[in-house]
Amino acid sequence: MLLSLMRKHAKSWLIKALIAIIAIVFVFYFGYSFHGREGIKIALVNDEVITAVEYQKSYRSMVEALQREYRGMWSDNLIKVFDVKNRALESLIIQKLVSQEAKKIGLDVSEKEVQDKIMSNPSFQFRGRFDESRYRSVLQNHHMTPEEFEVLVAREMIQDKVEQLLTTLSPVTDQEIQEQYTFANEKVKISYVEFKPDQFKSKVKVEQAGLEKYFEDNKEAYRVPEKIRMAYVVFDPDAYKDQVKISEDQLKDYYEDNLDTFREKKQVKARHILFMLAENASKEEEDKIKQKATAVLQQARAGADFGELAKKNTEDPSGKENGGDLGYFSQGQMVKPFEEAAFKLKKDEISDLVRTSFGYHLIKVEDVKEAKTKSLEEARAEILSMLQKTATTDAAHERALSFVDKMPYQADLLKYAAESKVPVKETGYFSQKEAIPEIGANEKLKQTLFSMERDEPSDLVDAGGKFYMFQVKDKKPSALPTLDEVKDKVREDYVLSIANQAAKSAGEDYLKALKEGKDWAALAKERSLESKTTEFISRQETIPQIGYFQELQEAAFSLNQNKRYADSVFQNDKGVFVIRWEGDQDIDKNKFEEEKKSYRDMLVRLKNQSLFKEWIEHIKSRAKIEMLQPLEG
């Protein structure tokens, strides 16, 4: 709001004095203090200095990254929320430790390695070649010099080399890959009976003493979170539609200036049938798949419905449902061999067998859209809509900026909006877990609003294509309610907890009878319970009517023919379950071979991250880290 204050009192002696003071500060800070700060020591890491300049660069880099993420919803209050000061220092400490350890073990990065890394970055290339002006322009947009960026690249390359070394010392083995694949893909089938809490609620007697004890034992569950009440104004571009007129010349100019955007590539609409085959398949396996695919091809060319053939024969999971329909696609969207074959076909033609890394494909092209450029008339509605949106957004933004800039320092938003004849809204109280009334559940915006103090106005906020200014009118701190304030909810939860206990006891009694030799089907019938059986399920799948239940599913995989019942019952928010093992299904060896590489790559990444994290924690625990100056933001 300093800008508003200066504008309002631009001719006063107070503002002239303030400007003079600011000028003096700039001279001393940037002309003298900046060089002095290079000598200021913030911390020591094994006697290596972290300077104030290094810290400020790390700090600014983190703030700028957050500002890019939050864009129009940014508030400086978020610096404290995200603990940027300490995170900036922590990143520097880790950088120093990695650099020190890399030197000890002889790891280094040459200037040529850094140069090659930068020159191969597509962001700095034009038509496939490194472009120095583009390089400097990109860095300038990120407030970095080439020297600073090269140091950053070298640091990242050193870290990559350390990670590679750690992985070399502890490589991913074939056994680990198979174990991970088996863990993710083996399946089990179970039967279960359910004891629902609702069946026991009618038998629960609510006593005041029990209710009070339950509330005391679970009081934190009823804590009322911090709540705020806001006043805000909104500048909606839609409100400016009547003020915006788009001329014919504007339409023509936009069309001519952006002609490339109206050029449409050639597209084909196709179906395919996939016969999966690993790239390293044996000749025997390949001949078998080719024979199967050729037989289906003959049926297709004899006039059989291609979509129906796909539903019966394709090994593409989605293709079984939609008859192999791929819709329209242009060049560059499919793997090369598939694309080349599809774009050579005419409408209603069927390809020969096409080999890709996935296996063999049969392709039928159902339609072809030749490349063309939309005419102005064809693009008119699209251009008009876009130009109107841009113009109304600009108008709303300008009006919002004018409103914010003219708002006096420490003004009450309700009064100022009324004086400016701008509609103002007020919310009721809401918590950070609730949606903002009439605005919605914008998590980043809520973080910004809840970081503000009472009576603090926000900067101009861009959210959902509209422009807002908020002011916190009141804050209610988090508090524990009295029993009377939440009595109905506590009573409901108390009854449910007793019913849950009763359901668990009934389940445990049922499991005990099974372990004593009672027949599964007979016992279910005797106690009027319904036994249900699942399909084969993996650890990651949800069980119908139970949901994803990790504890239950993990236990199911520990059972077998000789031990069909778990040691305990399983309880979640739906009820209590007693399970019985019905069978298991091993992994598909062929699919394992096909997916082995992707699992290896995944495990290498996970192992790299895990080993590097453990290594950092180890060297940090042995390091001598000393703070010399308090942190500044």
C-alpha cells in the first residue's frame, strides 16, 4: 500500500523526505553494502563459508519459484508459511556437503561437460542447434547470469555423478526387479463376511457418564479449526462484455498475424488390433504371434467387422471395450512404424502386419482429413471469442489495478468500495478445510488468505480468470468446544464407537468358531450372514464393497491352502471383515519380460533417491555446521 500512500500525498513534504531517504538507502545498500555483504559469513560447513550473497541468491531463487507457482495469488506472508529462510540455508548446506564429499572421492565436472550439457538443452536451441542469444534471453528471464547458471549446472552434474556412484556400489539386481514386479502384480482371491456397525446401533444405551468420558478421551477430534471472515471485491471480465467491440479489421489482423495456428495437419481416423510381443521375443514366439495375427487379417480382408474382431482379439486393454478405436490423430502422436503405415493407407484400407515395440498391429483407416488452412470465415467464431476474452480481461484488470492503486493506506475495504461505487461482498466464517464461499476450493488462494493478519488487505489476486482484492475482517483462533456445543455429533460418534466394538466382538467370535473347525458356508448360513467372494485382486486394487484396505489385502497375501484364515479380523469405516483365502494367481512371465525394463528404470530412480537421501543424512550427521549470523529474508 506504500504506492497508494505516495500517490495520495505526492506533493507533500513528508513524501519528498521519504523519497530522499529511499535514495540514500539505495546508494548505501547497492553502492556500498552489496560488496560488503560478500564478506559477511552466515554459516560454516566443515569450515567452508556460506556467505550472505550465496544465501540471498538461494533465498531469492526459492521465493521466485514460489511466486511463479502461485502467480496472481502470491502474498509475501507465504514466505513464513513455507519457511523459506531455513529451507534456503538447508539447500546451501547440502550443496556444500555434496561438493566437499565429491572432492574427497575424486569426482569432478569439467568445463566441457558443463558446456555440452548446456548446449544439448532443447530450451537453448533453435532448429536443433544451440543459440547463444536464446540462451542469454532465457537466463535473463530467470534473473540469472551465464556464470551463475553454469555453476548451478555443474552442481547438479556433480550430484548426478554421486548418485550414479552410489547406485554402482548398490546396483539393482534381477531378483529385486522380479520381487518388485511380483509384489505389484501377483493376485489373490478371498471370501469374506461383513459385520456392519448399523446392525448393533439399536442395542446401544447412551449414558451421560459414558458420553462425557468419550468426549474427554476424544476432545481433539472436535477441535474447531481457525476460521476467518473476509470482505472482497471482484472484477469479473464478463461484466465488461457490453463495453467491448471487436472490429472487422481486428479480426482480419489477428487471422493474418497468426495464420500458422489455423493450419491443420493431415489426420487419419483408425482402429487397430494389437498382438503383444516383447522386442526380444524368440523366433518361435514371433512366428506363433504372426500366424495368429495373419489369421485375423484374413478375416478382416474377407469382410468381417474390424471393430468386432478387435474386441475379440486385441491385447490393448482399451481396445477390447471400444473395438480398437483410436479416433483421429496426426503425425507425431504414434510410434514411428505405426504412424508410417497408417498414413500410407486410404480410407477403408487395412494394413499388413505392422511391427512396433509393443508387438504386431493390424490397422484399418476409417477416415482421412487432408491438411488444410481454415479460412477467416471458418475461424471467425474462434477468433472473436478469443479477442473478446482478451479485451474483457484487460478491461477488468485495468479497473482492478486502478481500484487497488487508489485505495488509501489502512483503509476499510467495505467503506472504500462503497465510496468508489464498487460492489463489495462479505463471507461468513470459513476454515482452511472448507471452500471459500461463492469462490470455491482454491487451495493456493486459501493458503494466501490464511497467512494474512486481521484488517490486512491483499494485493490484487488473479483467480479463476477473475480479479479480486480481499481484506480479513475477523479471525477466530482454533478452539476446543464444550460438550454442549457438539453434543449431537458426540452422541452420534459415541453410539458408532460402541457399535463398532460390538461388531468387532461378533467378528472375533465368528473367526474363533471357524478356527475351531466350523464350516465356512454352514456358519454363514447359521448366523444369517452373506458370504461374498472377490475376483483375483492385486495389492493396488480396491475390493468392491470394501474399498482399498491395505492391512486386509496384505494379510490376504500371507495366507495359503494350509492357513486359510487370518489371525485377526479387519475393521475400517465400512465395518468388520472376516476373510478366507480362496486361491492365488502368479505373475504372467511373458508380461514380466515385456515390462522388466520399465521396472528396472523405476527401481534405479527410487534406489538413487533413497541412497542419496541416506548418504546426505549420514554425512550431515558427521559434519560440523556452525551458524555465525541470524538469517535475513
